[in-house]
Amino acid sequence: MRSTYILFLSAFPIACCNAFSQSTANLQLPKIFAAPMAQLQRTNLKKKLIQATQEKDEPLIISLVDELSQLNPTPIPTQGLMDPSSTVSAPLNGAWKLLFTNAKDAEAPARTEKNNDETFGDEVAQGVQVKTGQRINAAQGECVNYIQLTGDSEKRPFDQLEITIRMTPLSDKRVRLDFQKGRALNENAPLDFLKDFKFNFPPPSFNDLVARLRGFDPQVEPQAYFDILYIDNEIRAHRTGEGKIFVQMRD
């Protein structure tokens, strides 16, 4: 009897450990910590990304964007776009400022100076500051891209250039872009009508025709579009149909 009792006592701790292990397995501890760990990763990657954009380290920026895209906390980035009846806050809505892009034409109108290779239009004139951003009214599907110049008024080619674009959601992450109209403001323009010059772009049907001539379905791959790689309440990154990366921060 005594030996049976001793055997029971020796087996009891093992049984308890097995039971505890089984219960913790049912709790799936890794999943419990998954959300905070992902948030910690996002915070760290975003900090590195912002620093990389300040240093204009393109390879690092692209690498960090790829990593962040795997941790995108927004399942439907285009939610609420062109939907005035939506009761959900649209992730794209609001003001954004450009931190980085490898699309060289994004700020091209502001570049009026030669660089060291004597290539015209690669540098902004000394004494001129450039701010590039956009204002998005998601419910209306309207985006106004702008380039704003401040500083030396004699070296500025213009004061502000605005392009109004219609944004149409094609999927949870893809947004079609149709350029509608533009406006260039320049107080120092030599002629009065150039001080507030407005112009229009071809209609969307023309863009559809161009897309079809290139062998693409405009409902899938229109003439201009981007795919949202990452978006939260602070940072946004997207890739255009031409493969160019844009990193923006809420303004």
C-alpha cells in the first residue's frame, strides 16, 4: 500500500505538468501575443522608414516598404472611396505629404536647375523649398495633388501647381486614377492670364482607349493606377502601375 502511495505521489507532478501543457496549448499563446508583436514590428519599421526617406536611401526604403506590406493593419484600404453613404472612416481620406518617391516626374515641374552632370531640370533652384502632397476627399473620390514652392520668388518657376484626379476603387487595394484638370498659380508670371492658369486633361474614355491599344483591360489595369501596399493612421505606401513607390505621411 505504501509503495502504491509513493508511486501516486511521484506520478502526480507529471500529470499536473501534462495537464498544464495541454491547457496552455489550447490557449494558443503565440496568437495572444501576435497583435502586440505585430504592432511593435510596425512601429519599428515605420521609424526606420521615415529615417530612410530623410536620407533618401532608396534600396532601404523599398526593402522596408516590402516588410511593412506584410504587416498592413488595414484589410480594405479602399473602403469608403467614392461612397458618400459609407459610415466607416475611409483610410485614404485626408491630407498627405510626400516623403519619398522614385518617380522622377513627381516633382519635375519644380526642377529648373542643372545638376553636376549638366542635365537640365534635375535640381530645385537654391533658396527654393518644395512641398509635395495631396488632399483626398474619399467620399467624393477626388484627390488634389499639389506642388507648393516657397522661398526665393525670383527663382520659383511657379507658386503652386495643382492637379485634380478622380479616384475609383477597382479592388480592395487598387485605385484607378483619371486626371481631370490642373491649375498653376504664379504671381510673377509675365502675363496676367498665366498668374492663375487652368487647364483640362482628356476624358477617361480616352485613357481607356489608350489602355486597350496597349493590350490592357482598363477595368483591371487602366492607364494610371496604384496598389496600396500599406496604410494606417500615420503612413501610406503605394506602388504605381509603372512600378514606382510613393511613401506619404498624414499632414
